[in-house]
Amino acid sequence: MSWRRGIGPASLPENLLSLAFEGAKRRHPRLNLVRCTTWSCWISLASRARCPRAATVATSLEAFLADLGHMERLRPHTLRAYRYELAAAAADPRFAQPLDDLRLEDLEAWLARPPAAASTVGRRVATFLRFLAWASRHGLCWRNRLAERTPLRGRQGLPRPIREQHEQRALDAAIATAPPPYRLIFILLRETGMRVGEVLYLRWGDVILDAGREALRVREAKNGLERTVIVGPTATPRTLRGLRAARRALGRAPSDHDILFRSNRGTRVSYEAIHYQWAKLCQAAGLVDTSGGPRYTPHQLRHTGGSELIAQGQRVEIVQRVLGHRDIRSTLGYAELQEAQVRAPLESSPLQ
């Protein structure tokens, strides 16, 4: 049956509406259908009737990820993060029941479970919001319960830069000995403050090396905002030298669509390869914990770069632009780290 604009179940004759309702109940006797004459509720019930088998997180996971990968073309790293979070939830007994029977308090407890850094909670919330919205659209549940709630947020932590000068020097020396293309990747992370994903998704068309206009165009930003990262002989000398050397090493003019950082197989360098090389690099620099694992993460190179800019006296607005923060409050966290900048003027001008 097709509906004209402005016509829905509420405008149908009562006997026809009753027949349709009773027919749905006979076709799916196990469903707990409720009589409803509003258009939105009727659509929800009809969707539910089309899917008599109760869907759970575990039974819906693969279809959800396949849809995202095919229709929305999300990055593999994002799909892996979604898979990890949903697979972990599917293994929890609280999520073994049908999606419509999930309790809001269980969802909130799962999203806020420790460790609960702000970025971690944000990723969990985004995963379940998207999953439940998809399930609702496909008739696997009546509604997205989380969509009506205030987003959960973890405690906003301060950046964690590599503070000690001797550790920074050891790390810089280890980076200089890393094999290509990882040497230039880590130099970019160290000098520009870019995110790992932003560096890995660079193409040669994003690289501008004209004198006086040197820059990198970031198209795959975490927050979805494209930006331009300024590079130059003073601010990022090793980055600029490395990019020009890489261009010369090609021996030809690269296509704009060519990937900047390729593996030995000719594919884009993966996150796994970055973390493997980072672990070797930290071993060489002596920056390992008691278990032999890296004491720092590649993302802390970004924290280190941001805190160095603040220490140099750069305005917060400049640092926000360099790091690509959507909200300046994220940048202010770097300013709070510089206790010495507050202590010096206070100690030099004591109150009389």
C-alpha cells in the first residue's frame, strides 16, 4: 500500500486499521504488538513486524560494520575501533538480550566503565549511537535510546607530553636512525603535532613545497575539519628537508592521488606497522617500562609539540590552529601545563 502526503493510519477507516493490525499479529504471534494509531508508531511497529527474530549486538555486529564500510566508506582504523567496542559488549551477559530490551542504565554503565578518559568515553558513545541508529533504521529495534540522553563524558585529562629534555634528545636520535618511510613519519609527528591518522592519509597532492608557501593539507582530520599545517625552514626544518628529499627520490612528478607513505608492498602504511616501529624506536632510545613496552605512545609526540609551542610563548589561538582543535578548551589544557610561566613572574615580583 502506498500513502499519499498527509494520509496515514490515523486517517484510515477504523475497520481497515483493525484488520491490518490483527493481520500483523497473526503473521507474527510471538511479537508483543501494541495497538497504535499514530503514523510514527505505526511505522515502528511495521518495521518490528518485518523482523520477527530478536536482534542482539552479537547477531547485528557484522551487518552493521559491512554497511558502514560499504555505504559510508569509513577508515579501516575507525571500523576496527567500532568492531572492538561492539565485540567487547557482545561478550558481556548484559548485552545478550534483544536490542529493545537493553536497559539504559546498563548502557551508561558500560560506556563509563574504567578506564574512562574523555576520548575513550567519546569513542564508546559514538560507536553505540551509530550502531543503535543503524539498528533502528533497519527495524531491529524501536528506537535509539542513547539519542535522547545527554552525551556521557569522561574526565577531561591534561595532555601528557614527554617532559624530560634527555628523553626528548634520546627519542630524536632514535627517530634519525629509523628506516624509511618511518623516519619521516615520526619526524612529521614530532615537529608538526599532527595525528597519526592525518599523517598516514596524506597524498602527494596534499604536499605544497613551493618556496614561501610550504604546507600540508589535512583532509582526513579526526574532527572532520580540513585544515592546512604550515611547515617551514625555521619551525619544521627536518620535516621540510625530508619531504623535499622524498620528492627527489621518486625521480618523477608524483600524481596528486599517490599515497605519500607506502609500505614495502606498495600499500598505505598501517597503524600496526607504526606501533611496531614505535616499539623498536623506544627500545633503541631506552624509553621502555618495566615490562619492556614503550613508555610513551606516538600520540604523545603531538602533546609534546603542543606544549613546546606554548612554552615558546605562542598564542593559544595559534596553537589551536596548528593542532586542529575544534574547541579551544582542548588547547587550553596545554597552557595549564606550563607552571614555570606562571611561577616566574610571581616569584620575581613578590607582594610587599
